[in-house]
Amino acid sequence: MAWSISRNRKNIESLAKLQRSFKKGQIVEPCSDSSAWYKAYGTGTVTFPDGKLRMMSAGTDVAARRGCLFNLRGAKTLKIRFYLDNHTDMYDIQFYFSHDSTFTDYLTYSIRFWRLSAGWNEHIIDVNKLVVRGVGSLTREIVSMQIRVLAYEGKTASVTFDPIIRDESQRGKVIFMFDDGWDSQYTEAFKYMRKYSMPGVIAVIPTRVGTPHYVTMAQLKEIYSYGWDLANHTENHLDLATLGNPMLIEQEISLGEAWLNANGFSRASNIVAYPFGSYDNRVLLAMQSRRAGRIVMDDTVTQPPPDKRLVKIQRADYTAVPDKLNGFIDEAAYLGGVCLFLFHKIVSGTAADNLEYNVDFFKQVVDYAYSRRADIDTVTFSEWLDSCGM
């Protein structure tokens, strides 16, 4: 399937227990019993290659179903992990936990296309956000379970499932990340966060350092000295997926990394923020030798990330009020995940587009993250990867 499948999860979990207060959860459903699961309806397939439940949709619904006996009374979270062969063709994956064999009273949860990425995906679900149908309840026993997958019409996509785990827990993280190296990231973000000794991350474009409206070399050195990460936003901020030659992709990434290293900013030089969040299989291939890659897809990140090359974010949309962003912090704290905020310019007055976020709103979010410090840590990208043993 993918390079990341063979990762030694046992070693990672051992490190996690020491470094991020990891608590192993309980398996609710192993998704491996071929004698229990069967195709309930649809024109796709339900198979068990390598002992794992695999479902294929050819543009119509296909559902796998099994009888079971468990309940979610007292549960806090469910972790769902699966592998997508062709994520761009998959529309929806839906889970059903039923109190009867006819699926009259049940709990359900849907993961739509905008939350899906290539390869391994992990989602931590707050069980209180399961949708209730009929008289479904967390206090009633689950006697039947169903998974339904749907590819886009005329497309074919398959998904392979790992065990579904209840109440795996760890300490959540917040990461404040700023793309491009705009000067306000120094004058507003860094200076305000410094009063709390809170670190952040700036994804640097070397060719723009010292030009109008961008940070200077002296400012970067000061920021770095306070423990901030300076990550690689590539040499020229080109859309990597549009470059015709794979050598050009490697060059853009390598030159950005080399510039950071040459200037003494090596701590996060091999962490890449893809320009415009754009990538393809050639970019992912180039990233195999790097520490991590960041895309522009909104979600709470699981720890460790299922694919280090596809780390997701929470966008600080210019229309988002502080309460919305604070809610992402609360969610990461509750689920034990990572809220990786993405900002660009921090501006006074009304923000005009998605490259801007109001400075007073920004300060309220920083204040809130600091107020939650007993429950969640504000860290850099590299510190988070260190805590995951990556």
C-alpha cells in the first residue's frame, strides 16, 4: 500500500507513553473477522486481503455489516483508522452503530471527501457528536454495525480498515504556524506570543526574506533564538504539483532546506509547508526523505500523524471569530489531538481575505491557548514530532 504501513507502531507507542502521556485504548471492532462481516447491499466488494476489511465502491453505495455486542456507555472517543487507495474518487465513508438488526435505532458518523487524504487517515471522534437516529443512545447496547462507502459516480475507490479503538488518550497540542514570512508575523505575532513564552512556526520563503513587507534576516535570527521553528516553504513558493519535471520539485524543496541550514536555522528545515497546500504523488515521493510535510486540509490531527507527509491544519479564516478558533483548541484538548493553526498576515482593522487575520482576534486566540495550558501544550512543529518519536 504505502511506505508508512510498515512503520513499527509498537516502538512509536512506547515512545508516546513516555513523551505525551499516551494511554492505550480498547479495541471496539478489529475489522479483521471475515466470518462475521458480510456485504449487506451494493454492487461493490467486501474482501479481506491481508486479514483486514477492505471495501470497494464503483460509484454506488456498498455496505458491510456484522453482528456484535458492545456499548459506548462512558466512552469519550473512538479512533478510526483506514487506508484509501484513491482518495480523490471517494465521496463518503459512513459508520453505523445500531441497537437492532434492522437499523431502526442507531448512532452514525460520516466522513466526507473534504476530510479524506491519500494513504492512511486517522479520525478521532467525540462520541457525543455521533448523530442519533430513532432512539439511538450511548447507554444502549450495540448489536449490529455497518460501514458504508461511496465513490463518485463513474469512479472506483477502495478503503481498508484498521481496528476501531475506544478511549485512546494523550495530551493535546496547539501549534501556531505562519506561512510566507510576512513582517507582521514578527511585529505582531512573535512579539505578542513572546510575553507568554509561547513558541510558533514560520514557514520561510528564502527569496522573499528582506524584501518589502517580509521579515528580515535579523528578525528571523531573533525569532529562532526564542525557540521558534523556521520551516521550509520552498525556495520560490511555486505550486509543486504543476512543475513538469520531478527534478524541479526536488530542487525547490532542497534549495529551501539548504538556505535554512546555511543560515543556522536547521531545527525544522526538513519540515515542508507545500505552497498553496498543493501536492501530487511526485511531491510525496520527494518527501519520503524529509521529516514532515504540511497540506492545507482542515481537521484535528491525530498523534502521531498517519502519514508524516500529509499533516493537516485548522485555517484561521479571515471571517472566523475567536470563539470558533478557541473551539478547535478545546477539541484538541478533549480528543488528545493537535490543532495546527495556519495564519498569514496579522493585520489591524478588518481582515479583507484569507491571507489576513485581525490582530485583536489573534491576541484573543493566543490568550485562550495560554489559559488552557493546564490541559494542552503550545509547541512547535519539531517539538510535536519529537514527542511522537518521529
